[in-house]
Amino acid sequence: MKIFTISVAIAAYNGEEFISAQLDSILAQTVKVTEIVICDDNSTDKTWDIVQSYREKYPELFKIFRNDKNSGCSGNFEKALSHCTGDIIFLADQDDVWQKNKVEKMLQPFTDPKILGVYSDSLIVDRNLESLNCTHLQLRGYSPARLGAMPQVETFARRVPPAAHDMAIRRTVLKQLLPFPKLKNVHDSFIGLVIAAQYGWAVIPETLTLFRQHGNNASNSGQKQTLAGMFRTAKKSIADDTFLWNTKLHSFTLARLKAQLDDKVEMLLKERVLHSENRSKMGKVNFFYRLWLIIEELFSFRYFRFARGIKSVIQDLLLR
């Protein structure tokens, strides 16, 4: 197999309880990494002290940086990525644990030069690393085997399947990724879209990360939802206008990649922008105009291509 230099990018913040276990799991990989780049987002606990102790023990391996003020999860990852020098960059959360063969497994598809990124699945576990009998992709409604056969761009335009902690990317793609859009918690989705728009993802159908849930995670993407929870999430997405967030994300992706996109992908992303724009408008207009927009999205099949079909129709009819 081709020899790659390997970076690991970690965005750390108040992670004193779990970060050592994550770092130890990275150090224990069957294929050794070249560098571990950690950006601490001005933690108020002992995270920085722990990170410094690892650099003192492995000075040739650890590159650590500390922000003067909190920049948020995506801003912190952006800084970590900008300091990576390896051919392949793995993104890592501070509170997970890697399986020993994660790097070895995820490097294999990169021998194909057309592959820009690789993602795997992760097993959702509790704070003590006990399985919660669900994987991250299952929770998002996907199976790794099915994803391998699905059209990449259409899938990612609907909903980006992997989280950043399951991703590895070529450093060469950073010129298209950085800087990230100025949107909250955008890094997973933006990385996913940029690479999918170039047909660049490969999927490893295995759980190579223990995705720890402990109540203080940076996101709730690893949490199962009850029916009541789904209702609250739907209401919150309307209140927060996540449709405007998606409009900005996909518009930014179009603008950043326009020169590299084929006509099919460009049209698909424009349709995704229109869908998000119309759903964002629905919260700002009267019922009859909203009904017209719902009919437009229904008969254009955009509810089925980019949302949850009839469930999203009901959301827009009854929850606004």
C-alpha cells in the first residue's frame, strides 16, 4: 500500500474527562500517525494541561494551539485543519475512542487518486463505552452497505450521512474547504457536500469509532429520538429556521465550487437552494401563500429529494 503521511485534527474544549482516552487510542493505532494537531478553544478546565503533558511526552508528534477566545466547534476545527501537513487528515472528536485498526482500514481507499475522502460508521456508546446498540449511520437512517450503492451527490444534498469524526480527507481538498462558511456547526455538512459534489467519497462499512454520549457532547447527532423528541426537533427546526441555514450552506457550496461542478451537480444544488428558500419563506407568509409553496415543493418532488417526504409536508402544514 502507498505510504501516506497522516495528520489527526482535534478540536478540543473542556474535554478533561475523556480526551486522554481518545489520544491513547490514536497512539495505539496499527498504522502510526505522523502528527496530532490539537486546537484548544480556550478551555476553562484542565484540557490544556493534559494536552501539554502529551506534547512533553511526544514532542515530535503533537502540535498544539490555544485560542485566545472561544471560536466555536467549526471555527476550532478550521484552525486545526489549517495547521495539518499530512497527505491524509483524520478529523477526531475529543471524547471518542478509535478502534485500533481505524487508520489502517480508512487509508486503503486512498490508493485510488479519485478518492478525496473516506468515511466509516461509528458505534454509539455511553460514557463508560458500553454499546447503546445503534450506529451513527443507522441513527441517521442509512446503512453503510446501502450508501455505497446510492448516488453520492443526491444523498449528501438531502442529508450528509457521516459526522466529521468518521471522516478522513486528502489535504489537497483543503483549498476548497477553507475557510468554512460562517455558519454554526457547519464543518461536517460542508466537508461532506464539497467532496460529494466531486463524486469523491468512499465508504468503509464498519464501525471504526466508539462515539461516546455523555450529556455534554458538542452536538446531539448521536442521540436516539422518541416520537415526542422528533416533534420537538421539528418545532425547533422551524423556530431556528434551519432552512435558512441550509440555503446559505448550499449557496456557499455552489459559489465555492462553481468552476469544478458538472451541469448535473450544479442544477441539483440549485434545486436544493430553492427548496430551502421556499421552506424558509413559509414561516414568514400567510397560510394561503404557504399552502402554495407547499404544493410547489410537493409536485416538484423536492420534498422527497431533499427532505422527509410526507412527514415534511405535514411539518410545514401543521407546525408553523
